[in-house]
Amino acid sequence: MTKNILCFGDSNTWGLNPVTGKRFDENTRWTSLLNKNLGCGFNVIEAGQPNRTLVHNPPFDGVLNGVSYLKPYLDKHELDFIIIALGTNDLKKRFNLTASLIADGLNDLINSIHIYYQQGSTLKSPKIIIASPPKIRITEQYSRIYEGADIKATELSSAFKSVGATHKCTFIDFNTFINVTAGDGIHFESNQHLTVSAKITQFIQNSFNNS
């Protein structure tokens, strides 16, 4: 039976190219590479959305917060894994959120997933992987939007790790294997997509090998 993996994230999951501003192709973005790495028997559902947040709806961008957009995927697919890769957009200055408040948003999202499967679904609850976004580098391009976010980003990983421990979720800290130092300071470069796909492939394969 095919294993379904939902990759639910922001522009780095969508695959935004920091050089062109367009989307990386299926041979470059980490979600597509994950599908290629895992091979037959796996179906990776790419659910990245630029500007998606955990806490607030970005002004003028409609309803992009996690809870609102996740349920349709849960309704449509019988999922084995949900990879949550969010948090960077919540660091924007206009939201004025601490790392702790952003982690509360992650906690609420995971609680919503649990409630969905406990109350309204006959399906088995999928395993959840929390991917903590890497530290960001403030560049001229994003200096106003992300003012002070580089400091908050350093606190985000430990806050997300605590949420993961509470819910017994697998925790992946992107800071341990990628460093967003070039480009626009926010979005993954092509070689980093390659690294992320390899690491998550390993996590998925290990999970099935140990089950």
C-alpha cells in the first residue's frame, strides 16, 4: 500500500528560488526530491505556500494560517506522515511575536490534527515530524520585514523541540545541517534543498525500518 507523506510548509517547502523569485523545478525542490529518493510505494504531497504562518493571517494574503489550510488535506488523503515546516513567516516584524508565542501556534496546529483524528475521522492518526526552520540572515532586501528576526530565530528551535517532546513528535532541526548565509538570507538555495531532502529521506526510512 502506498505511503502518503504530506509536506506542509511555507515558501521553503513550496521551493522559492532566492535568486529568481520563482519556483524551483521538480528536480531541485526538496519535496520533489524526497519523492524521488523514497521511490515506489511512497507519495509525497507538496503543500507549501509562500507567506503561510502558524499564528496570524498575513494582511492582504487571505487565509494562509496553518489550521485553516490543513484540514482539506486531511479530508482528502489517508496520511502516514505530516511534515510541518513552518515558523519563519511568523518572525516578521509586523506580527510582533516571541519564539514562545510562535511555538504556541505550532502546539495549537498539532492539537488540531489530534482532535481531527480523534473526533471526526476513522483513519489512523499519522506520525508528525516537526522541522524547525534554520536561522535567518537579515539582508537589505528583507531588513524592514524581518527586523530583529535573526535573534528570535535562534530561540525558535528550542521552543519547537519542546513542543515536539510534549506531543512525542519526531523533531528535525534544520540548523544542524543547513545554514542560510547566501542568497536572500531567508530561502534555501538549490544545494540546501538537496541536503534537506536527503536528511528527511533518512528519517522516513528509519521510521519504517524501526516500526
